[in-house]
Amino acid sequence: MDNLLLMLAPLFSSKLLLVLFFGTLFGLILGVLPGLGPTTGGALILPFTMTLDPLSAIVLLTSIYCAGTYGGAITAVLINTPGTPAAAATCLDGYPLAQKGEAGRALGMATVSSTVGGIFSVVILVFFAPILAQLAYEFGQPEYFALAIFGLTMLASIGEGSPIKNLIAGAFGILISTVGKDFMTSIDRFTFGINELTEGIGFIPVVVGLFAMSEMLTQSTLINQVFNRIALKAIKLPSKDDYKKTWKTILRSSGIGSFIGVLPAEGGTVASLIGYSEAKRFSKNPEEFGKGSIEGIAGAEAANNAATGGAMVPTLALGIPGSATTAVILTGLIIHGVRPGPDLFREQPDFLYGIFGAMLIANILFFIFGFFGAKIFARITLVPNKILWPMIFAVSVCGTYSLNQSIIDVWIMLFFGVLGFFMRRYGFSVVPVIIGLILGELVEGTLRQSLVIFDGNWLMFFTRPIALTFFILSLIALAFPLIRSRKIKKKQ
Amino acid sequence: MKNVQKQKRANKSLPFFFRDEFRVSLVIILVSVALLITTFTFDIVPPILNRGIQPATFPKALLVLIIVMTLLIYYLATKNPWKVEKKLPGSFFLTLSSFVIFVVVSKTLDFFLAISALSIFVSYCWGEKRLFYLLLVGIIFPIIVFIFFETILGLRFPPGLITNIYYS
């Protein structure tokens, strides 16, 4: 009961409500703009959160996360371009339905299923995060090491890209985290005599570079691309018939999305793809999928928004990001001096339940904004890239510079922008780099501390039941893409 | 799907050193080997201060892992070639060169000037010819951003030709 009251706290704070309002609005705008998204937006807004108290800062980031994930659907339906990667599956049926003159119906279903998925996942978060945190009390250094390894091996199954390429990108991310003074012995590593590198490579320059700057370079290759926009008159709430057709799909996808979100390193993109394919598998009319199926939209959208709450579970309970955006939120927590983990649940329940409540309200707010303002948000996509991206560049440069007031950070951001562009061009996802970077210190630190505990005996890792379980799960995660591809080959 | 197959076939017909999978793998391996060599220059900690493993051990293991996995993707690519990517347009190279110009100008002349120059250059190269919009993205917007960051975050931008005038 007390916790429920704590969850309602944001409703009674005008400051938090204002933060939620702007966060949701900003998140929607970011979600609508192809190439941007909650990860880039969160990274860019991170310096501004320094002017806020910790709760307001995290509420701002989480509301951007929730609304940004939904916002991608608007562009997916109206211009057949996902505003965020998580909305890619929404294009498959959203756009064909819009082409049939039913854009309002498609967006109505996307809005309702996103809201239901989002709220469902917050409920999961409220129930499961404390349980996971309680479990985490049993974790020592070896268990955290095994858990981090599990998170990294999950990279093998991110998206549709090559599992090995994802693992290379993840290993590269960890390698970046080793730059600077070794935190245990103060020995310089990969600093090449540059003083600014002794502090290591910051998270923000890497994120902004890999997401925003690499996207700017991608957009430079698409300047002659013409989008076929579909006019939107008004969003329509789903009809009784639509609800009858989709309620099971929405609930199933909400469950799938929340579960996928909880898995370390997975996120909305994977959730929406699985939610979509499961909706097709269970549908009475699978032949309609890809031609404007309302179930397809519901399946994808409920799943990607459900992943938001799910991804917050390991982030808050264990300090292991559930997705790229939660990696940004995790950085926000650390910057504000909040250490995620089991102690957070015991010592700062007001803070934690404030976040849960804010996420719940953000889901309701984006429903209202989306329902009444989708037409306006859709117009944002009319801003030409030749004006939009130079402006994003100015904000990215100043945002990156502002955190440490270091020009080197800006150059690092540009370097990662170029690197990210070529990585994406040759099929390497940039998300694993972010996850690797954020988990790098944990992996190395826990490994070295475990070896001290075990007196250098590596085999001792396998004598700890929880650690052993995570290692077995890691092996399954590594084998999963192989099994999946064999299954697909067999089917063909 | 057919298009991808066609692109893959086109890739297979190229000599191996022209194929993307060879070039990309080679670059990753060369960089990894160079970094691996660098790890041998890291200081060695005396046993009494050594916590678990030497500071160089972990990066070394990572680099070896990256090299092994890269060899594996190359081996797999010989069986299933990557699709040939389209040639990059001139606008890409102009945008890329604007990054270089930005670094040079921000280092030698002025941070604000660098942002302004890049914004105008990129906008123009991407097809914006209207003066008002060029001024908007190149001067008006960066000024707003500068003032915003300075007042809200109390940020002090690095000294330079224009920034010095502003601060004086």
C-alpha cells in the first residue's frame, strides 16, 4: 500500500508532472524523427539533467524512453520508415493499412496497444524488480561476472544481424572501457600519451557518435530519397470488432515484450519482431499479415512498448542494462550518484517507486498526446533533413562538450560517428558496442576480484551454483542463433 | 530478396581482395594486432600489487577473441558472401570532409565558427540554397544553442576568435 502511494507521488508534484509532460513530448518528437530516437535523445539531454534533482532527471529520461518507443509507430505507419528501430515491424502492416485509407485506424491500434503494452510492463516492473533485487543479495563478485557474461552473450541474438558480428561489436565495446587508467592498479592503458584519455572514453561521446553522427552520415547518402507520405485526418480508436480480434494478441505481445525486455541486452527491436511473428503464428488470418493486418500492428506495438518496463528490471535491480536506452538511463543514475542494485530498493523506495509511477503516467500521457496530436507530430517529419541534421549536429557537439567541457570528447564523438557509419554499412550493429562499454568495467572488475577471492583458480567459478547457471544460460544464448538458423534451413 | 541474391553473386565474382568481407576483416585484424602489440608496452605490476591478473591480460584476451571471431566471419563469408554495398555518393564524402574541417577549425580558430561553418556547409551540400535557411542553421540556431547551454548549464566554451568577443 505504501509503495502504491509512493508510485502516485509524481501526480502530486507539479515539478515532476512538468518534467513528465516535457519528457513525453520530447520523446514523441524524437521517436517520430527517423534516425533519432530515445537512445540518442536521452544521451543528448543527459547534460541538462544535471540541473535537476536525481528523481526528476530519471523521470525525464524514462518518459523520453516510453514516449520515444511509441513515437516511432507514427512514422512507420505514415511514411513506411520506422522512427525508431523498434517500430520496424510496425511498418510491415501499418503502412499497407494506411495505403488503404485507414491510417487513422492503424495509428489508433498502435496507440492503444503501445499504451496497454507499456502499462503491462510497468506492472511487471513493480512486481519483479524487487524480487530480482532480493535475489541479487545472494550475488557476489563471481555471480556478477557470470551475469555480465550472460548479458554479453545475449548480444549474439540481438536483431537480425550476424551473431558473431554482434559479439565482435560487444567485445569492442568492452575494449573501449579499458582505455585510460586501470582502476585497480592505475596503470595507463591505450592512452597513447594523450592526457585526456587517462580518464577513459566517456559514454556520451560514444553514444552520440554511434547513434546521431553515424545517422547524419547515413542521411548524407539519402538526400535524394523521396518519402511517400500518407495524409492523416484523425486517429480513430479501435472498433469493437478490432478489439475482439486483437485483445489476445495485445496481451500475448505485452507478455513477450516484458520478458524479452527483462533479458539483459535485449530490447524493443527484438521484442517487436518476436511479438509480430507470434501474432502471425497465432492468427486465424495469417495470410493478411504484410498486407495491412490490424493484428500485426497490435502485436509489434504492444511488444516494443512492453519491453520498456521489462528492460528497466535488470537495469534497476542489477545495474545491467536491458537495452541501449536503459544503458543511457543507467549512466544518468550513476551521474546523479544513484547506484542501481538491491540496496537501492531497501534504501530509496520513494525514489524507485517514483520512477515506476512516472513510467505509468508517461504511458498514459503518450496515449493522450498521440491520440490528439499525432497529426501534428506527423508534420515534424516534413522538416527537411538539410535543415534538421545541421541543427542536430550543433546540439550534439554542445551536448557532448558540456559534460566534461572537453573538446577531445567532441572529436571522439566524431570518430565514433564515422566508425558507426561503417559498422552499420557492413552489418555490425552499434547497440552491442554501447552494452559492451557499459558492462566492460563490471566484467573486468568482477573477474579480477573473483580471481583474487579464488586465489587465481579459474575453475572455482564453476563451483558456485548461481554463476554456473548463468554460464549455462550463456552457452544456450550462444547456441541459440545456430539452432535457429538450422531450423530455418530445415524449413526451407 | 532476389536483389540481395544478385548482389551476393556480384560480390562472389570479384577477386577476393576486392570483396568487402576481406577488406573489413583485414582492417579489423590489422587494428587488433596493432593494439595487441601496444598491450605489450603496458607497465607490469609487481606481484604484491597485482590483483588477480596483470592490467594487460584482459585487453589482450579481448583482442585475441576479436581476431578469432573476425577470422570466423571471414571463413563464413567465403561460403556465404556479403552483399555488395552501393557506392557512396559525393554528398557523403562532403559531409565526412566537413567533420575534418570542423576538427581543424575548432582546434585552430574557434569552436563556434567550426559549428557554424559545418552547419552551413552541410546544409548547402545537401541542397539548401536559400540564404535565410542557411543563416538559420549556420548562425541563428548555433547562437541559440550556445546561449542556452551557457545560461542553463553555466558552460564555458573554449576560447577562440568569436567566443573571445562574446565573453569580453
